[in-house]
Amino acid sequence: MPYLANDGLNFYYETQGSGIPFLFSHGLGGDIEQSKELVGSALPGFRLILYDNRGHGKTGEPGSVDRLNFSAMADDAAALLNHLSIETAVVGGVSMGAGIALAFCLKYPDRARAAILVRPAWLNNPAPPNLAMFPEIAAIIQGVGIKRARELFEKSDTYAAWKEHYPPAVNSVQGLFAGRSPKAIVATNEAIPRSVPYTTTEALKGLAIPALVLANQRDPIHPIEYAETLAHALPNGQLKEFPSKAEGLQEHILAFRSCLREFLSNVPELRQEPV
């Protein structure tokens, strides 16, 4: 299996297809399989690059807590492109991955050809209320251990409100407590919500690359207002609303892929190469 040794960690990654490099990152608590489910395993005309972030998936432990932030994760993405001898790429991600993509574009503006920001959950305020469940889960795990943590979380007011406004929560909660070590869950859930992918709106106004911002209604962790804010601030940003998972997982995935292909086929900087 392919790994990148970087910053004291071994990052697991996969590549598929050929063409324009397209780096895509998963969300907090997710892994490479989440990215595959959303994007698919291949994108015609693109070299798809997927990976597990620090503290997630096959990458394993989180490393230094001081490095669990968007700036460091943008560096991880750049290191992976360097490892693959790729100078520029389309960069995207979902939720936390959208924050990583945005941080990468701001930190390495000459390396980003376009941005795909799916269901952003961060703006420039640390520990936003929509992400309060993640440090809450970390606190429960620290208090009672991983075995009882899910049971107690499902009895909490936070979970009740989440389930009421977002029915797919019933199917999503398992992933918040499984697939990673308790150490990784606690560290990432505590640190990453406190980080921000950008500091000022002025910084966004200087990012001139084409950017697709995708969002949906009825998603309390990923408020559509965040997507609207980003799309409005980015000079070449465009907002596209697509169905929530609450309307059906397949409808959600198919609509996302349709929006993605439409956007990529209409970016002038990419039009000379087949999509």
C-alpha cells in the first residue's frame, strides 16, 4: 500500500486515473472511503488523489496535537503533491476537507488550479457552535471510555437536536466512535474545531482561482450560510445547492458528481485538457 512519510507520520494515499491532478480530502472523523463514496474511484480526464489525514484512517495516530490545524494539514497536502511530483492541482474536500482545501489555496496560491469546497463547516471563527458535538464527544470518551461513550452521546441533548434536524444522524453516529483509536478521536475532535482555514475575509478576496462551493439545506453541522459566505467572498466563487443526505444518499452523491463535472468542464483554465 502506498504511504508518504511526512512530519513523523505515514500518510496513506491512493491515486486513480490520469490527466489533471485532483486532490480531494475527507471530513473530520472520515477517511479515504468517505471520499471514494462521494467522488467515486475515478474521474475521467483527471488523476484523482485521495488520502487519509493525520489521525484518520490508515494514516493512524494524530501525531503532535500542535499540528492538528488547517495550516499543518495544508502542508500535508502540499507534501503529498511533492511526493507525487505534482506542481499544480485542482484541490477540494468535504467539511474539514473543504477547510484543508481552502487553507491550501491560501497558503500555496500558485499550486491551486481550482477549488471544490463541499459542505464547508468552518469559517474564520474557532470552535463554531455547529461543531460543538465534536469536543463534547471527546469529553465523553475521556470521562467514561470509548465503550460507553456512544451510548451516553445518544442520550444527550446534542444528539437529540442533531437527529431531529438531520435524520441521517442515525446512520452517521457510528462513524464518530469507530475506525480510529480513542486517542486519535479525542485529539482530532478537541483540536481541529478550534482551528480556522483562514483569518480574514480580505484574504479570501485575494484568491482569484475558480471555486465551486457546494452546500445543502437541513444540515446543522454544515450550515448553508457558511457556503454562501465563502462563495460571496471568493472573487470567482460560485454557490451550488444540491440535495442533502436527508433526501437520500444516492440522490446526494449523484447530484454532487453532476455539479462537479459541470463545474470542471466549464473552467477555462481546464478546458484545454479533456474532462
